[in-house]
Amino acid sequence: MRILVIAALYPPDGRGGAENSAANFTAWLAGRGHEMAVLTTASSRAEEMHGEIVDGVRIWRLRTAHLYPARDAPVAAAWRKPIWHAQDHVDPRNRRLVAGVLDAFRPDFVNIHFVQGLGYNTLAEIAARDLPTLFVLHDLGLACMRMSMFRDGASCARPCLGCRLSSRYKAALVGRFGRIGFSSPSAANLAALAALFPLARYPHVSIPNPNLYPAPARQWSPADGLRLLYVGRLHRSKGVADLLDAVAEIAAAHPVSLSVVGDGPEGEALRRRYPGAGWLRFHGHVPEAMVGEWMGEADLLCVPSLWRENWPGVAVRALEMGLPVLASRVGGLPELVEPGVTGDLLPPGDRAAWAGALRRLLADPAELAGWRRNAGARRGRFDQDELGERLLAFMARIAGRPIEA
């Protein structure tokens, strides 16, 4: 079967879990014998690709008519964003762009990971051709133009007027489909979106992303002190400042270190927060394959997110390596971490609670050792083949027939 994957960002562009999940599922489907193609964005005309085959997958990497490319969204000036979003909703060139790819590849099935950046009105073109479509919900983008329901340091109590109007428009586009279904890796994200968008009208399931992570070259070995690790984007929604403050509170009296892997808009401000601190190291963005190496040298992964995390792949990867996770009790994280078994869950943004939990682990290393044993015993919970087959079965339900290679 010919399957077109739509992801506004796709490796090597992007550094988030959604892009990596799109690439993982595409590769898995290709390995099952399906003819795969990807439609994504280019940052310039020079970067464009028009159906070239890369690792067995046809790639259309196109520069859209948007004011700036999707990759530049985090650093775009505020005044440009309303124009960009208007283009993303109604610019007719979006629809013509996807029509060209549909004509060239002629897919039997469409798998959307995120369409923002290619244009939501492209949904109308897919619906007009009655193509069965799986829409993977990596975030709250159908209800929120920021995709996170997070603004000014806190989760939004309700969508703003602009997001409500945008969501109604998206719902009208989705309503044109004869065959569409939605999958979210976490039940929490599915429930949050269902409260804001008419998902109940369509088939919808919660299935974790069928990702395959590179095996680390080195294995964990014990060391003195408590080695903490944060991996992810340095953005206000991730709660990294709270983590730094919690560790700083105990670092003077306890043997603790924190490695921060990743970068983002808050990177410089966070580096200035504790200049010269011997317990803190920033390592910037590293290749995906290197993340496992850092996890292999850590005692505990910290995920201090403030926003409603959907299904952070970094936590999945850590647990699959037997690395315990200390995380915020928010979004899909409670579906991953078993408190007192494979880690613990704490109130998001509560620095005193985070500092207290770290003190407790330093005072009782046996507790952390137990978490590690339990996490190791639960390896294989997120087997790629099992999860991929579940998604494939859901795709068959949407299409009304088997999805055969």
C-alpha cells in the first residue's frame, strides 16, 4: 500500500518527539513492505526535494508560501505570527502544494502527524479525494494555535477567542472527511483534546508511539553522589528553571550533579542562572544516538514539565533502559511513571517538593536502587512491533479494509 506521511517538520529538521515519532513509524511501515512517502517543509528553495528517495522513502521537502518556514517558528517575531497563522489556515497555495504531491504519489492512505506549517486547509484537499486518514495527536494543536494550551508560564484555563475560532475552522475541515480517525500516545492528551474538540464523532484510540531507540554503547555503573539528567527543549513550559533551583537548594550540602542536554529559547537565561556552579553542566543539543549515552551515566532522569506533556519519548526511552524517572504529575506522565516503583511523580513547579524528593533519595539510596530494578524488570512495555501492529489495525478500521503491503 502507498502511504503518505504528512509532518511539517521531519528529521533532520526539528528536535522534538513528534518529528522522531513520525520518522520511526514511517521506517517501521517501510520495513513492513509499504511504499512510503513523506511531505514536509523546507526552510529555503535550495533545500527542496521533490520525491527523491532517502533510505527507501520518497521525500517531498517543500518551501511553503508562509511568511517564515515552520522550523523558524520558535524564533519568529511576535508581530509576524498572526500573519503566519492566517496563511496557515486559508492561503490557497497550501492546498495547491499538497495537491501536487497527492497527484505525484497517489497514496492509498494518509498519515498526518502535524499539519501546522504546511497549512490546515490542506485537509480539504485530502478529504476531497476521500483518502482514509490517520491523524496522530502529538499535542493540543486542534484546540490551540500554540499547540500546548500553555501561555505566560501557566496552562490555559480555556482556549482564547482566536484559538476557539481556529478550532471551529479545523473541526469544519475534519468534518469533510468520509474516513478519518485519531490516535494519541496518551489517554490524558486524548481526554484533554476531546473536551475541546469533537473527537467523539470519529474513531479515536490511545496507542503509544511505536518508536525504536538506539541502544547505548555503555551501560550504567554506580558512582558516588546522585547524578541527575534533564533531556529536552529549554523552554519555559518544561520547568527547567524550577529543577535548577531545587538542585541548587541541596547542592551545597549533598553530592549531587545535574547534566542538562538540549537547547531552546531559555538556554541563555538558564545558563546565567547559576554561573560557575560546579554541580551544573549544560551540554547543548546532541544527536539522538548520543542521548542514550547520557542516560547510561545518570542515576535519575528528571522531567519537571509545567505543561500537559503528552507522551515524552525521553521518559519512555529512560524507562526502557532501566533508568528511573522523577517527573511532574501532569499530562501523560502518570501513565508512564509508577510512583514508588519506577520513579515518582511530584507537583509541577513545586520547587520545595522537588528538593525534598531529591534529599530523600540521597538519604536512602536503596529506594533509588529499587526503582532501577523495577524499571529494568519492566523493559519491553513499549515494543515497537506490538505498538506498530496496533496502529496498523486501527488504520485498517479507518480504511474499512486490511492495510496490506
